[in-house]
Amino acid sequence: MTTTTQPGIRPANATGKITYTPVDGRLLDVEDLHVEFHTDDGIAKAINGVSFTLDQGESLAILGESGSGKSVTAQAIMGILDMPPAKIPHGAVKYCGVDLLTMPDDRRRWVRGAEIAMIFQDALSSLNPVFPVGWQIAEMFRQHRGMNKSDAQAQAVRLMERVAIPAAKERVKAYPHQFSGGMRQRIMIAMAIALDPAVLIADEPTTALDVTVQAQIMSLLQELQQERQMGLILITHDLGVVADVADRSVVMYAGRLVETANVYDLYRNPAHPYTRGLLESIPRLDQKGQTLAAIGGLPPNLLRIPPGCAFNPRCRMAKDVCRVDLPALREVASGRHSACHFAEEVIDA
């Protein structure tokens, strides 16, 4: 009798653990994802048809202002949305060809952390203040690998050394408040990579860190990714942070993708007015003493997203068609897509 398995799934081994393998190098495939939040004031449409892919060893940056849907997308992938009020009415999140959204809860818990891990943006609030950092890292090995306390503690020390925390053996019993912001972020990275995940999601990994520590954290993530051939998703509103790290970028606004491109093309010549506005707002050394550029207005209320292009109330290039017709994400050049009626004009500007 033969047994069949889904693409990307290997049968359970002797320990009963199911293993996953990429399908033609593809780790993650997000397809037409929608996320809604049901509130007393109405339905907030946080994610509206987001689609992207991630391959082995690839770095993908998800860019956009606060409220654009970046973190909600990551939480939907991880399966950590509070449902209710959140609801996923449509879409798929396929890991190694297997849809996580239809996966039983017990299996998804094992995927979370062991296969797909996440670094949260606020390390201080994400770490438990009443347990030593070493205990919190070791817990990953006790729960997922069945290790005893001493072996798990030894692994915690090894990981703390790997993320360059000085005197790791002495500090393994220290508490989160006894570390600086940069060191706490390193602890979060150690916890995320503890089980050798195939996909690592870093949600604003350099928030509230000074530029020197930012560079160190980004360099560490890049080194770990290359070392382990992880797929890395970087979520940020700071385009300058990921310029030297990401391979591809997707730009989000009001829960939609408005542009996708490789990093070089996107930074050199954006194809959407929103992306151009984000790039113009980056401080530059050659503009000392000048007023920083800013995108006028505010992001839309997700309870009442304007008709047509959601960016039209803030767009300097908006015309009548932008206020009526929702632009589709279309290919405007080789490997480049933009959701703008006048993308070609934006590129030529």
C-alpha cells in the first residue's frame, strides 16, 4: 500500500516529527491574503489581497508607513492574530506548499518557532520580565526538543555567544531589564533562531536603536541568513535600514501592495508616487540644514478606505481616474509591478 503526502511534506520520522522541504526552492507563498478586524465601529479591512513569495536564502523587505498592514501580514503568517476580532475571509499562506491557514492548531504550533520564527519589534515588552533571558531561550529547546534543563541551558549560552552577547555564561541568568536595548534585541534574535527555522520574520528589528546598533543588528541578521540559507522577511518603515540587506522589496499602503521590485530598481527609480515619497523622506548627508521632505496628509482610516486608489488624497499626481478606479498591480517593466494608473510617468519623472 502506498501513502501520499502533500507537496513539501516528508512523512513523520522515527520521533514522530513531520519535516518540510521547499518546493523548487520556494519556502513561502502568500496568495491573495485578506484580513479584517470586526469592531464596534465597523469592519476594518487591514489586508486587502496581498500576494508575494519567498525563496530559500532570499531577503524580502516589506516597506510602508505605520498602519499600512506590514505587521498584520506577519502575524497572519505566524498564526498569532487574535481571532476574533480578526478574521481571514480569503487567501492562503503556503509554507513548502502546505496551506498554514487550513492546518490543525496543534500542527501549526509546531511549525511556529521550529519552521517559521519571528523577531518582534519591542524586545522589552516581548521578553518576560520575571524570568532570566537564558531560561526563556532554553524554554524553546525544552518544549520543542524535549531537552533536560542543563542541556537546554547550554544551548542558550551557545546562542547568546552566537549573537555576540559578551560574557554569555555569566549573563545567562540575568533579567531583560539588565540588558541594553541592542542586547535585548540580540536576545530576541537568539530565541528566534534557536530551532533553526527556515523562515525568519523580523518586524521592525531596529526600532528605537541608535544607528550604530542598527547597523550591527542588520549585519547579524544578514550573516545568520547567509549561514543558514534562511528566507528572511524584513518589515520596516525605514527604507534606509534595508537598502544593503534585502534582495526584493514590496511596498504596502492601506493593506495593499502598491509596488514590487528588486531593491536596486526600487531605490534607483520608483514606479509608484507613494514609494517615491517614502524615498524622498529619507535624511541625506548632502542635504544638511534643509527641511526634510514629507508625504502630506495621513494614511486612510481602514474603516473607510477611499474609493479608487487609496493613496489619491495624498498624491501629487492624482487625477480623476485615481479617485474612481482601483489600479491593479501590473507589470510595468521586467520584474517590476506597480499599482498606479500612471506608473510609467512616475518612472520617467
